[in-house]
Amino acid sequence: MTPKRIELDPHLVGRMHKRGISREDVRWLLAEGLPAAAETRGGETRLAKRGYLGKREAKVVYLENAERILVITVMWVGEEKGT
């Protein structure tokens, strides 16, 4: 079985840079993070995982299908929305 392709939402890349979260951090969260509460928006179920990157906890939100994982956002836990 081949690993799924990981795609980053274009808006996400700027947010990652602003928040100091790397692509490697995102990959680690997807592989090693603990499942967090999923939510449904517009008929799509958004999955989430949480984990510590150093001393801070982060959360990655993504969509997954048979071929790929589309990362929607990644944030520090406790960070206010829109920052």
C-alpha cells in the first residue's frame, strides 16, 4: 500500500509561516497526533489530530479520502480564531 498524498490548502501555507509551524510538524501531527473531535461542515467531515510540538500543543484539521489528505488548517491549541 502506498502512502496517501498530503496536500496543503493554499491559504494554510501563509498561516503556517505566521504561526511558526513547519510542513514536518504537520506530517508529524498527522502520523503521531491523537485523534481530536471531528466536525461536519457543508456535508464534509473534518477530522482533527492534536499533539505537542515542543512545549506547545497544536491541532491539525484535515479532510481524508482514499487517495489524499487535504490539510485545511493547523493551529496552536488555545489560539484565537482568525490569528
